Amino acid sequence: MTDYILVFAGGGLGSMARFLLSQYNATTLTILPLGTIAANIASSFILGLVVGLFSGGTDIPPSWRVFIAVGFCGGFSTFSTFSFETFYFIKTGQPLYALLNVVCNLMFCIMGVYAGFTLTAPK
């Protein structure tokens, strides 16, 4: 039961962080949805950090992994928003922006996981 509460709490915090990023993005003039891209990259980096920390054994309680990796990162990352924004670019006749959005999200999120994992994984 504790894990469910940790996922719930972490997800709530992640969702609030995502909301704050989207509010910031709404106040800036950009072609691409930078708030979504930033949330996905940051969530990927954090997930990489957590996986790296726990892959080598750590004194950190496993409940923190559940709280951060499943809860916070699950609430903070925005795959459904990313999907809608990509669809919107296609629907509005902007396939180049749709492709750029997909490439940026995939490339930078994979790089984020790699960077986080590399920083924390045992050498």
C-alpha cells in the first residue's frame, strides 16, 4: 500500500511541475512546444539518474525509486501532450514542425537518460 501512496504523491508533484512548465511556455513565443520538450528531457534525465543510482546498489531506500521514477517522472513526462502537439502540427499543415518536434523529443530525451545514467551508474 505504501508504494501506491508514493506513486500518487510523486505523480502529483510531477504533474504540478509539468503544469508550471506549461505556464511558462505559454508566456514565451516559440514555434515548438518547448515546455513539453523541456519536461520530457528533464524527466528522462531524472529517470536516468535514478536508474543509474539503483543499478550499482545504493543505501537509498527502494521507496525513493518508486516515488521518483514511477511517481514523479510519470507525472512530469508528457507523452500524451507531445503526441497531441505533433498531431496538431500535422493537422495544421506543418509537417516539418511535426518532424522536428518528434526528432527533438526523441533525441534529447534519449540523451537525457544517457547523461543521467552516466552520472550515477557505477564505473
